[in-house]
Amino acid sequence: MKQDDDLENILGYQMQRAFQIMTEDARRVLEPHGLTPAKLTALMLIRANPGCDQTALGLALSINRSSAMKLVNGLAARGLIERRPGRNLRTNALHMLAHGEEQLAGVLTLLHDSDRRMSARMTDAEQRSLFALLRKVGPARTRRPKDSTD
């Protein structure tokens, strides 16, 4: 289908289009392993933040509490993570299990292969530039004013 010329110059549209293409390929390589991009991201966040709770994970994934619970239940049922006593009686600390580490290592290799396929038309320098530019997307971070006593 022919695209409207203005769509070619709308950054959000182009980013969404690239996201859809990348996500479709990621889903294809993750599906045989019973994972989705959201589940993979959850595993990586738990690995990077051992002992985090379900609420923090949900916030990091921008999903509601119910969805976070369902996601954690699924990962725990598959033996990828476990719940341990948390900072208080109402929370659980999430931790990766050895099986989760093994599964994660294998699928990350597949996901990196997917990334290489999807970005094959870019040079290494272009890929580095794209990463740097993507990190700049979003509202500007404001710096706290320096205290005169610093």
C-alpha cells in the first residue's frame, strides 16, 4: 500500500513501524521456547534486579498489577523464576532459577541473531548511531541545580 508522504517524516510513525517489524521477528524466534518479548524482558529485569517484587516489575514493564501477577505466575510455573520472602509479609522477592538462566542465555542468542537479520542493511557505525539516537528520544532530563556549597 502506498504511504502518505507525511508518514515518511513522522518520527513516531517510523519508530512504531520499525518496532512492529522487530517485534514480529522476535515473537517468531521466541515462540518455540514459550516466551514473548514481554516475558523475556521480565526475565532480564529479574536477572538484573534480584529480589525485586512484582509491583516494581509491573512498573518497569508498564503493566498493571494483575498482568504482572499473571506474568510472574507463568514464569514461576515453568521453573524459570521463584518467589522468596520479600521485604515484608505482603511482598515476594523474585529470583531467577538456574533453568531460567539457561533458557535466557539460549533465547538471547536467537534474539541477537534476529537483530542482526533485521539490521543487516546497516553498517556497524549506523547501528551504533541508531542506539545513541534512540537513547535521546523522550523528554529532556532536567539536571538538579548545583548547590552553591558543592
